[in-house]
Amino acid sequence: MRSGPEISIIIPTFNAEPYIERCLNSIIKSGADKNMYEIIAVDDSSTDKTLDSLKEIAKSTPQMKVYFRHKSGPGGARNLGMNYAKGRYIMFVDIDDHINSGNFAHLVNTLLQLYEQDIIGFDYFKTDESGSVLPYSNKLFPYCREMSGAEYMNSQTPESVIWGYIYRRKFLIDNGLKFIEKNIYDHEEFITRAFCLAQTVVFLPTQIYYFHYDIKESLTNISDNEHQEQLITHRLTIITELQKFGFMLGDPMSEAGLERKLDFMVAALVKRITLRNYKDSFISDVIKMLKNTGLYPLRDESDYGLRYIMLRRYTNSPRKIFWWRQHNKSPLIKPVTKYIFG
């Protein structure tokens, strides 16, 4: 019989003092058996009282440990957490979000013991700070049907939400899966590689997670121009790293699934540089880098739907991208822009 916890919950933190109690209480006060889970909080050089608050909560929470890393980004903090994890499964939680306490307790106390899959997915909602709850997306998961990660990637693109899945720790160790450090989109690279390599994936029809999408301090919500340009650079790095990974896969189904994922990643990047207020010189540099990947212009894939086809057609040259940048707010063009780029 297993003596360790069923699940390790790894939480990276940085200047998150206002959200700590909400997040941790949703776990600690959930009713989940305290012997069945552990919390590993890793602070990434906070300048407020985040680290002190975590240590104070840990004093009265035996199943919680607190560690520190020096400016390694969320990925570096998660990597350290994985080094200390003892659970059969690993779950990643962001400190400014919270979980559905009742469903989490049922997952830990009852459900997890019934599963051995490499990746287990579940439902999640997005919420604002007033408490209004919305579906995260309109995607319908293939509940309770086991499949390979590659099979799933060839039917749907995995949502790039690190907290939307839990991962069997032995699977992560056996495949050497770690996060790229100091990259804001480290989770997207990690999730994609995990699905490409997973032999077994299953989705459970239970809602576990609440994503708080309107946190102004969130790294992806900072409006500073330099920061926003850095986000694009980080995305390009992830695309390049995934291409390198694809060259080593050697499995046709995984390769096809990865190619599909990369197509959608580049499509999202093209939308962003077209609609956001970046400098023209920066846009030109990004287009050149995308061309160097061989993924721009977007690939001709009719299976991706009408919006993708139209996006490809109307952004397949720098001239067209700059035309849309100039005219997308025109009253006549706006409805078309919303359909293609929305």
C-alpha cells in the first residue's frame, strides 16, 4: 500500500499577498484528507510579504512546505517544486486563482485512486474578482474515454492551461519533463510536450478550477509596451523549442499533433501582432522570425475551419498584416475583423 500522498500541489508565487488566503483556504479547508495531498509553495523572490505569509500558514499546515528560488520565473519555481514532490500525481495551481473545494476533496479522497493515466483533465471556469463565473471555453471534452495524448492532439488542441490537468509524476520523471525557466509561456511548451509523449489521457466530468482572468498584476496583463514585446519574444522562443522537440519525436501521430498545435500557436501570434499596438519595426522583425521557422505564412489547412482559412488568406504577407493594422477599427471593417481575429 502507498504511504505517500496521492497528489502534490505545486504553487509558484510572486508578490501575491492579497490572494494567498483565498487560494490556500480553498485547498486546506476543502475536506480533502490531509494525508492524501501535499502543498509545495515556491516563492520566486517576492518583494512584498508573500513569503512571510506562506511560512505563517505552513506553521499550522503540516502537509504544506515552503521553498524559495531567486528570480527563476514561474517555470523555475515549478521545477523546484517537482524536485520535492512525493505525490503519485502533480497538480499546478496559480496563487491568484482558487479551486472548487468540494470537487477537489472528492477527487483526492475517492477518484484519484481509481486512475493510472499519464494525464487527467477536468473542467474549469473563469471568474472575475466580483465572483461572476463564466465557462473558460466552449470546448467539449471527450469525457471518460481513454486515449493517447497524440490522439487527442489530432482531434483538438490542448488548452494551454497548466492548471487544467494533473500529471502522473512517474510519467514526468521518465520523460524528463521540466519547464523552460524565465519564459512567461513555459506552460505552453510543457503541456504540448506532455501530450505528445503521454500514452494515456482521460478527462473527468468534474469542475475543479477557477481561473481569475482579470488580475491586473498578472504577467500577461501588464500593459507596458516593452513587457508586451517581451511576451511576443517568449512566444517565439516556445515555438522554436517545440520545433526542435518535434524533430526528435519519431512518431507520426505525435508529429502530426504537434504540427497542428504549432499552426494554432502561430495563428494566435499573427492575430496578436495584427491587432495590438506594437511598433511597425517590431512587427517586421517578428514576421521575419516567423518566416525563418517555416510556419509563416500560415499553412494551408482546410480542416481547421473557415476562420483559420480566412486568417491565412488575409495575413499571408507583411503588406496585408499592415493593412489590417491600419484599418481594423474602421466601422466598415470592424465586423469582419471581429469574425476573423476574434
